[in-house]
Amino acid sequence: MTRSDGRSADQLRTIRLARGWLDHAEGSVLVEFGRTRVLCAASVTEGVPRWRKGSGLGWVTAEYAMLPRSTNTRSDRESVKGRIGGRTHEISRLIGRSLRGIIDTSALGENTLVVDCDVLQADGGTRTAAITGAYVALSDAIAWMRGQGMLASGEVLTDSVSAVSVGVVDGVALLDLCYEEDVRAETDMNVVMTGDGRFIEVQGTAEGAPFDRQELDSLLALAGDGCRELTEFQRAALASAR
Amino acid sequence: MTRSDGRSADQLRTIRLARGWLDHAEGSVLVEFGRTRVLCAASVTEGVPRWRKGSGLGWVTAEYAMLPRSTNTRSDRESVKGRIGGRTHEISRLIGRSLRGIIDTSALGENTLVVDCDVLQADGGTRTAAITGAYVALSDAIAWMRGQGMLASGEVLTDSVSAVSVGVVDGVALLDLCYEEDVRAETDMNVVMTGDGRFIEVQGTAEGAPFDRQELDSLLALAGDGCRELTEFQRAALASAR
Amino acid sequence: MTRSDGRSADQLRTIRLARGWLDHAEGSVLVEFGRTRVLCAASVTEGVPRWRKGSGLGWVTAEYAMLPRSTNTRSDRESVKGRIGGRTHEISRLIGRSLRGIIDTSALGENTLVVDCDVLQADGGTRTAAITGAYVALSDAIAWMRGQGMLASGEVLTDSVSAVSVGVVDGVALLDLCYEEDVRAETDMNVVMTGDGRFIEVQGTAEGAPFDRQELDSLLALAGDGCRELTEFQRAALASAR
Amino acid sequence: MTRSDGRSADQLRTIRLARGWLDHAEGSVLVEFGRTRVLCAASVTEGVPRWRKGSGLGWVTAEYAMLPRSTNTRSDRESVKGRIGGRTHEISRLIGRSLRGIIDTSALGENTLVVDCDVLQADGGTRTAAITGAYVALSDAIAWMRGQGMLASGEVLTDSVSAVSVGVVDGVALLDLCYEEDVRAETDMNVVMTGDGRFIEVQGTAEGAPFDRQELDSLLALAGDGCRELTEFQRAALASAR
Amino acid sequence: MTRSDGRSADQLRTIRLARGWLDHAEGSVLVEFGRTRVLCAASVTEGVPRWRKGSGLGWVTAEYAMLPRSTNTRSDRESVKGRIGGRTHEISRLIGRSLRGIIDTSALGENTLVVDCDVLQADGGTRTAAITGAYVALSDAIAWMRGQGMLASGEVLTDSVSAVSVGVVDGVALLDLCYEEDVRAETDMNVVMTGDGRFIEVQGTAEGAPFDRQELDSLLALAGDGCRELTEFQRAALASAR
Amino acid sequence: MTRSDGRSADQLRTIRLARGWLDHAEGSVLVEFGRTRVLCAASVTEGVPRWRKGSGLGWVTAEYAMLPRSTNTRSDRESVKGRIGGRTHEISRLIGRSLRGIIDTSALGENTLVVDCDVLQADGGTRTAAITGAYVALSDAIAWMRGQGMLASGEVLTDSVSAVSVGVVDGVALLDLCYEEDVRAETDMNVVMTGDGRFIEVQGTAEGAPFDRQELDSLLALAGDGCRELTEFQRAALASAR
């Protein structure tokens, strides 16, 4: 099988991580996985939500949204509809959990980091691009906090985090699905991994027929390779001058 | 390690499936996983949502909710707050996908099945109890449709579906976590499986430290055993007179 | 005239009050008026709403809701619609007023009792069943508070409260209408009474032709008998071991 | 006991019914019960709500609301809060039922009448003033329909309808309570009656101690006298040139 | 061209300002611009919104709304729709800005004035009538504050404010458009001016073809004359005994 | 006076118009006025809203929104708050009117164009940048429609449209205010003009002291020059290859 964009089955799309894309945000990145383009902005505020006050612990959360014309046909705005859809909620929560998986909230102190991930253009894999970009924006925001003297000596980040989608299309396990592949996938899996290769989240869904253990194993292997590569892109981006 | 209720690590809680608990619903069951108690009601309506009209295919969806005092301390009603929370959305969508994984929508014809899963009492595992009970309510509703002559000859159900939670607590992989264990789990996984042992959904989350491949494998094995046992409970319940 | 379920005109349906139906709630009861089944859960919290702080007085309120498939055909969830309907509001307020009619809020101290009344199955008379059950759940919650040492010496409950519907169907005054009778009633009345036979609330509505004073009198007499009988059921339930 | 405004116990406040207060509405009246001032506007539209189509029957409904500064201290707008309160819902429904109690919907044909009752100034008894005024606005709208040839030959109005509040203050039964009396009332009752003296709605509530049958009887008698008098005011207003 | 109501191009409609129309509000006026009728009520509260606390400055805001049957055909209530429309928001903000343009918030001290402008009947120019009336209600409320000793010695009002609409209809510049003219206008302009002839707000919109500088100038001149005249009406109203 | 960024009083910021920034939208542009960055996407759909059906006329509308971290400190999402603020509504309506001012809706046929203007970064003048960019996106979308054969022979665009802000800061009239200047402006004006120099919208607001006719005139002159220059940028962008 040839993929529509000529990639091999285990190949990522072109990855770009443009740091400092915004002037106001403490950390920001425009992340691209092929044509998927997500603007990640990390905002620092002193203090934590009420239920966490006095704990000495910080808080990290995320909000995901899509611009109405990020998609092939225009979608109504959730602000106009007056309510956030289930998918939006679900992805926001996933990104937040993924980031909290590599944060030492006690080293963060009672400060809050909100990472906004706004999809400017969608072509599959928006949640995995968002997580991968959010980590870079978060790192920059934490470096900013360090520069401001807001942090004590310990490391806030315990590792890096990236995410990739994998799926079975026409019986073949593919890495980093574009929209067209995603729609046709029999099984769809999103995997969130740390830089050292452990799992933060595994979400596999049979879209058509249920999948067996062997398919699961081959998808997990493919995702592992993809995340390793994404981790390298993150390191390179953070190593470069902004 | 001894579990708070004396179970062994690979033991389910007491499972009960009380079919026909409601008089009006086409299928209904009060499912209990220990102290977790979920009322599942399957409703049949002719016709399908607008976007599916003329397809010849049916539709199956689910709605999950918790009563305000199902939990240890009272929660505000989502109807009073005027919006559904992310968790509620997420679980409703999961139950719907799980049921659609074993339904042949063409054999269903242009009919809609809605399964309401209302948690009367929560003690961990409400979503897995809901899926396990929803399958039984769905089966009864489909039998009712058959009796009404609403269905053509083909099988609507391609298999059965059940779900169970597994997690790592104090380094030990446990089956079917109660609330107290769920809160303490380092890794939490919900697994939805068909009667023939394939996966419909795998959702694993590191609540504390990320988990490695070995932990993932041991949790999947434990879940496989649990779902097999739940499948037996479902068969027994459906085999008995209502 | 014979009633559809064979009752005489002045006969209640089968009444059941299953105390302690929930493990978490401070007081709970599953009340049944025939096929109408309402789960009442009383929750205790220290403190009172802001507008009542410093008054030395407690607060009692109630919330009523119906499960989507409690009715003959499925209704949309109010949480999904994003707003509470007028009928739901009205009944919640009625239950709250009824309970406050027999509570000495100064003996309660600055504590709040919320009684949730969720209709699991509806067959007419859900609001009167809810009030009748809510009193039992409330009593148990107050006993629990007494056991916790949250109350000073005075009596919190000044009396008991129960409620019943009465109506004129085909010119005959009937007690405790089931849904089918309720729909056909020319006049519909809900009466809330204390254990000593006084009124807390009288709500009579002409559904068809207006009613005259004589009809009103016969309905009030019938309701008085019904509430007396319900009071006995409440006493018996509270006298038994949980 | 002397009432704050010098009235006797069985005396109505000054009643005014200014017909044709608005230029656009098919029927309108500014009704005053003392300082309580409600603007009632009846709107005619051809057709009925979907659920009533093809029935040959018309529909009458009402909406009640208070201006934010109709009250002694300003209240937030329900449009700004984004939801309608329980009290507003309850009163809107009561007015609608009251009007439907004297309408022959088959003579109305498939037309809809909406009566908006907006409280410009509130001093107790806003719902009873609204019902009393709404009947006059409705009559004028029906006369307008007659003039437009929208109605067949039969009578749409089967009777007139008016409403009054009664209550027990310091042990004395009073007619037509102003706000100050309403707040102090031990028992509060709203009675909706037809022109021929029958009941459409009776709503009695114990605000403090429960009330007995004797109090109920004396309140009903007082309300009967009040409604008779209001019926006369309505007749006089409708008999005069607009 | 003759105007539908026989006015000359530069003539206002009949202006009425009925002060003290409400008993509860600290300042109130029923303002009429021909058939347009707006009830303005100014409410005083001690304290300011949170974001302004400790500033020593007061706050003035306004809320505009239309009764459902103020218009020729009935509109749905925004409270029922659960959201405020863009036009309502826009006009509320305009009225608030207009009033703040003539208020010395430091002389007001940390007090809040809310002016509610509810359109009872609409025939074009509701926002300009609202601003013109709101000033009078505001003046009375400030006089009331003065009487209560709530104000220090300085002047709170730095000038008066009024507003008028102007527009080009069939190529002719007209003052104070009624609804019928407003609908036909090629250019529509609302001008808010102080008593001394300066501008607080100029809002000109091409409804059809864009307008050139000459048209703009002639509309501004016409509006200037109109506001001068309205200022006289305001002075006369405030000079008369209430 | 020197401006913070060294510009002269009548100088625009650096203007950029990056056409075709999105792959899916029929027309799109990333417009920059200095640090203000707005993504404009024009979406074409066949058909018009219900109220316009059968008219033979097309419809053009716009939606404006700000990303939460487009501003200096993060703002809450309107989708999360569940309601759109007044300012957002107001600007969306302004952009829509501005575009409709240069569209011949009969030449458009029964098609709808929605232009989404999402502010990625805000530094003053977001609404004027949005209008200026929206015109370019609209032009490209109309060219796309032409290419698809969706349009008859007539011209859809009757002219171009651009917008700029002007204001008085420290007594000096300035063109194209950045955020810092906008906050300090005594008078703030947004002017929307056609390519041939006529007005579509003039909105001037006194933020502090009212302004007189002379100030108004000097601001209008400055805006005229600015819009002329922006028109040139638009022409150049549209003339270049995409």
C-alpha cells in the first residue's frame, strides 16, 4: 500500500516547531504535523485554583479548541452554540493529564500554567500535535518563570512528553495518520509517551471490527518509534536559539 | 497486599444483573459491581437522526449520568449547572462506541437505540459496570424489537461486550477497582472487550508515574480474565427467565 | 366505575418505603406508590447558604428530577438541554416548602439538608410519592445528625408530612391517581398534610371544566383520609429496624 | 387590626384596567392593583405549535416576567443570567392554565394567542393582577380576530376569569395582600375563579404553621367575594369604549 | 417629500418625559419620542464592582431591553432564549458609555448607578430615547443620593446628555426617524451629545450605498439641532416639580 | 510627541497580508497591523439562511473572536463561559456590515459567505485589521466561486473596503493606534471606507472628555489618508500571485 502523501508506513509527516510565535505568552509554539497546524500558548499565573490552595503544589491544565474553518467544511463555533462539545472536553482533559504526567507540581510551587492549544488547520492528529507542541511551550514558560525567580531550585519537568497517532488502515499499521487515513482506519490509537519511553496514556479504539492482541502490539511498537523521533524534534527545537 | 474488601488481586466484586428492572423501557437492567449500582435502560425509537436518514443503517447511542448523591459527598446536578461536564461527555461517548462495536447497524434497519446509564450509587468502576449492564439492556431491547417484527432476519448483535477496570496499586496489578483503590492507583486502565476476547477500547492512564510496557501487559492480561468472567455473568443473566 | 387496577375510589396503591437504600447518603429511601418509584436521598452539610449565614437557622431544600426513561416514552435529559423545565422547578420548590413546613430551623442550627428526589419510574403521583418518601429520608438524616452530635437538644421535626393526589375522573372523586387516571382527570389536586391533619399545601387545578365548591370539599376529604394512611406507613417504616 | 393602607380586611386595593395601552398588540391592558402595575399584551398568530397541528384546536399561552427595578431593590435580569427562575416559570404556567380554563380552543381554530404579562411595578399580587388583566387583553385580541374574520361563529370565551390573593396575617384573613402583608402572612393563597364563581385554580401554602380546614374555608370565602368584585371591574372595562 | 406623520425634515416627534413614574426606583422616567416609549429606572447601590474596589471611583452602567410585544410582531424573550442578542448588548453598552461621558466618577464615590431602559413600545429611535430619558432618571437618582447624604460636595454631573437619530431617506436628511423611515434609510446615524454641544458618540452606518463627507456633514448639523432641542426638554422636565 | 514605536502621527504600522494562509478555506489571509495578527478565513456555502430563501439574494456575514492568549494576560474562552460577550458581538456585526457595504448580493446569487476573523495576537486595532484582511479573503473566495462556475456574469464586489482606527492621545490626532495608545486615547474612532473614499461606518467615542467638531474633522481626515494607503496594500496583495 502506498500512502496518499507517499510516506512509508512508519514515517512521520514533516514536523515543525516554531518557538516564540507569540509575543505576549510566556511560552508559545506553532506546531505542524504536515498540514495540521496548532498554536500552543502557555500562560503563567501566580496562585492556584481554590481547591488546591495551601497545598504548596502548582497546577497545570490545558484547553483545546478548533477554529471554525480549520476543517474542510466550516464548523459552528462552540462559543456561538453556547456549549463545549464532548470531543473538545475530552481532548482538553487528555492534554492536561499528559502534561501533568511530566511535571513535579511541588517544584512548581503554587503557580498555575494554562496551555491553550488552538487548531488553526486540521488534517488529522490534532491532539497529538497539540501535546507535542504544548510540551515545548510549557518548557519555555517554565524557563521564563525560572528567569523571573518564581521557582525554587528543584526541576519542574521530570521528563519530556510527546504523542502520536497510529492506526490500522486496510490491514496495515500506519504511523501519524492524516485525516483521510484516520477516516478509513479500522483501529485508531493515540499514544502519549515520555522521553524515556514510558506510557502516560494509551487510547485505542476499534472503529470497525474489534482488534486483537497482535494488532495492539504492532501499533504500540510503531507509536514507540514515532514518539522517540518526536522527542528528538522537541530537543532540537528547545536547543536552538529562539 | 490485602484488598480492603478481602478480595484477591484478580477477583471481581460481587456482580448482579437484575433484568427487567423497569416496566416502561424496552430493555433494562440494574447492574451491580459490588456497591456500584447503575440503572441501564434501553429505549427503541423508529427512525434515525437526520444525518443518517436514507442510509438504511440504524443508530445506537448512550447517555451516562450520576445522581447527585450517588457519591460520597453530594455533587451539584448538571441540569442545574446548565452544562454537562467533560467526564460525563467522555463516558457517554465511550459507552456508545462500545455498544456500536458489536452492532450490525444494517441489520438494525433505520431504528435508534438509546441506552441511558444512570449511576444510582458509585463506588468505582461506574463506566465499566455501565457498559456491562448496557449490553444486557440492549439485548433485551433487540429481542423486544424482534418480537414486534421491527427487524429483518439478520443478527443485530455480532458479539457481546463487557468492560472492566484494572490498575496498579502499591505496585500490584488489581482487577475491578473500588473507589478507594481507584483513588490510590498509580495506573488506571479501562478495557472494553468482546465476548470472543478482542478489544473494542483500551484506555490506560498514568495517574502518577508513567508506566512501562511490562505493566501494560500484566494489566491487559488481568482485564482479559475479568471480561471473560463478566461475559459469563451476562450469558447467565440473559439465559434466565426475566 | 372500576379503576384500571381494580382499586376502590378511596384506596391507595401499594405503598413501599425501603429505608437505607443507599450507602453514602445520611438518609435515603426508595418509595413506591404502585409502579411509581422515587429514590429520595437526604444529604447533610455543615453551614448554610450565604444569605442565611449568622442567622442561627438551618436550611432545608429539595431537588426533583426524572430519569429520561422513567416515563413511557423517553424524554430528553435536562442536563443535555442545558436548562431545567418549569415543571421540574415547580415540583422541587413544592417539596422544599413541604419539608420546611415541619422543620424547626432554629433547632437544626446552621446546617443544610438537601433532599434529592429522583424518579426512577413514573406512573402518576411522582411529586406526592417524593414528599412522602423525602420525609422518611429527612428523618433518618436528622437521626444521623443527632448521632454525630451536630444537634442541640430541641426537636428538629415538629410533625411528619405526607402528600397525595386526588382528582375527579368521569365525575368520581378518586384517591392517588395513576398516570392513566391523571391524564383523564377533569380536576387534579395535590394535597400536602402534616401528621396531625393540617394543610401545608393545597394545589387544585381544573384541567377541563372549572370545579365548584362541593367538588373541592369532597376532594379535600378524600385527601385527608389518604394522608392519614400514608402517615401510618411512614411511622411503621421509621419504627422498623433499618 | 388596621391594614397599612387603611383598607378593611375584605377590601380590594384600587383596581384600574387601562385598555389599549399599546398600539401594536392585538389586545393590551395596563392593570393596577394598588401600586402593583402589570402590562398585559395579547399577541395573535396564525397557526399552532407543531405538536398541535392538524388538531383543529387553538392554543393559548402566557409569559410572565418582572422588570429588574419593579421591585424594591433591583433584581438581575433573567436574560442576563441566561436562565429563567423557578418562580417565573411557575407563574407563567399558572396564567396560561387560567386562561385556557375559559377558552374553547375548538372555536379558536388553529390560531395561537400569547399573553405577555410584564410587571412594571411590584407590590404583592403580581400574578393575580396579571391573570385579571390578561383576561381583558385576551378579550380584546379575540374581538380583533373576530373583526379580521379569523374566527368561525362559536364563542371562544366560555366565561371570564379573575384572580386574587388572600392570606392570614396575625390571625386575620385578609383580601388582596400588598407586599408588606404578603411577607408577614402565615398562610398565603391564590385563587383563580371564573365569572360564574367556580374554581380554575386554588393554591394555598402554609408559610409558617400549617393551616386547618376552618382557615381554608374562610380564605376561600374571602377570595370568592374578591373575584366577584374583580369580575365587575373587568365587565365595566370591556363595556367602555377603548 | 412629506414625512408619514406630517413632520418637517428637521422636526422632532412629540417628546414627553414623565418623571417619577415608578415608586421604588431612586430615579425614573417614562420617556416618549412619538410612539416610542421607554421606561428608564435608575438604581443606586453602595459599593462598586470588584475590579473597581478601592479606587475611590463610582460606576455607572445601563441595561437595555425590549418587551416582547413592544414591536409590531412579537419577538421571543431573551430570557427564554437563554442569551442576549448582539443588538441588545451593543445598545446597553452605548447607553452606559453615554452616561459615563457626563459623570465625574470621583465625585460619585464608591457607589454604583444602574439605569434600566426597558422599551415598552418601539417605533424607531429606542436607543436615543433611552439615552435621553436615562439622563433624567440618573439626575433624579443623584439628587436622591444628595438628599441621603451619600455624596461629598463636588458635582457628579459635569453636563447633560441627549441623543437623536438622523438619516438619509430618499436622498433627504431627516431628524428623529420613526421605524418606517428607519427601515427605508440609506444612511443611519445615532449621535450622542452633551448639553454644551460636544460629541460623546457618533455612529454612522451606510445601510445601502456608502455615504460621502457632505452627507455626513449635513447629518451632523441636523443632529446638533435635535440634541439642542432635547436638552431643553430635559431642562424643563427637571425644573418642574415631580 | 514621539510614538512608542517611533512612528509619525499619520503613519500606519507595518502592514502584511499573507494570502492563502489556510489550505481548506476558499479564501484566507493572515493580516498583520504591526503586532496585531488576525487570521481571516472566508467560507462559501450554497444556499442562504431560511429568512432569505427565494429572494435570489446572497448573504455575507462575519464572526470575530480572540484566542485566549492573544492578549497580554490570558482571557477566559467564550465557549467555556457559555456566552459571547457584548464586544465580540458588536465587532462581528461591524465586520459583517462593512463587507455587505461593498457586495452586490444579487450578483452573488443564493450563496452564503462567512468570514471568520480570529485574532491570534492583539495589539490594538484588531477590528480594523480584521475588516481590511476580511476583504482580501472575501475577494479570493469570490474568485474561487467564479472559477467553480457558481456566479453569473455581474460583478459581486462593487468596491473594496478597508478600516483604520484613529484617536486623540495627549491632544494629538494619531493614525492606527497600538494597544498602549488606545488605552490612553481621549477619543477613539474606527472608520470603515470604500476604495473610492466614501464611508461605510464611522464610530467615534469619547473615552474621556467629549470631543468637538474640529477634533472630529481632523480625525476623519487622518482616517481617510490611512484607508487610502490600506487600499493600496490590498490591491498589491491581490495583484500578486498567491
